[in-house]
Amino acid sequence: MKKGGKLIIFSAPSGSGKTTIVRHLLKQPELNLAFSVSATSRPRRGEERDGVNYYFMSIPEFKKHIKSGDFLEWEEVYRDNFYGTLNSEVERLWAEGKNVIFDIDVVGGLRIKKKFPVETLAVFVKPPSVDELKIRLKKRSTESDDKINMRVAKASVELATAPQFDKVIKNYDLDMALEEAHKLVADFVGAEIPKAEEE
């Protein structure tokens, strides 16, 4: 895989606020970011669209891509629930001259960091507590209690990986977390934050 721009990874347990942070950063033109759309074998939820939210694949199709070595990283997050980053997706965004931002699982994030240690900034978003995480997941009302409990159990394991990341942002206050993430990424890609925002 030919190297291009920078890679910025945001990983965290579900409900930590990483998606909100990534969406905020994508709106900052000086960062020159493009979002890496992941592939998944899970069914679509609600309004999700193929190629926008995820590249939706059947399990056999996903496994075929694994066999062909088409993924930069992939993982079976839950049983028969695969997620991964296609090499072609990163190459497409690099060809557009963009820095690529990821909103991905902890394991996937660390795998990309290992493959591209110099080009990658890996950020872990830490929730205030596991209890707060449970409250946030319940508020979403998108999943059953069983699914939420599964995510909470996984969160404890994921929190233990935080020291392996380049930076940890504690999302106790969203505005402060957004500001910290903006500064971090701007420094990494060599961009200047417009003056009005710094004050």
C-alpha cells in the first residue's frame, strides 16, 4: 500500500463520544480531513446508507475480502459481527490529497498504528466512568439491554488499552474534549486553527 497523508484514529468504548468528536473535526476545513468508511457484516440500522455509514457486506463476502488481503485491519467484534478498513478506502482518500480520520474499534486502531507508526496519531477517548457509559448507551435507545451489557463488559477491557495510544482525551466535558481534539489534530497535521476559535 502506497503511503499518502496522515492517519488520525479515534477509538473508545461505545458511548464515549468519539463519533461526536470525529464529526466535529470533519467540519474544520483547515484540517483537510476525510472520513474512512468501515466495512461491516452487521445489518443496517435505521437510516444507515451503504457507502456512507458503512460498506455493508454479507459474512461470506467479508470473509472473501479477508482471504484476499483487502483489509488494512479487520476484527470479529462480536460473533459473526465483522468490522474492517478496506485498503482501497484509505488509498482513495489519500489520492484525493486528504488526511484520513477513523472512528474505529480499539483493536483496529492499534493495528493501524502498528502498520503506520509515523503517519498515525492514535487517540483514545475515555468516558467519565463505566456507569456513565451505561447511561449514555441506554439514552440512545438503539439496542437491547443484553447488547448494552455486552458493550459495557467490553468497555472495561477496552479501557485497559488506553496507555497504548498516543493520546488520551477524557470526555467529562464535551466542549473541552472537542477543543482538545481539535488542537491535537491541528498540531499533528501541521494546520493552524483560525484565531477566533483559539480565544
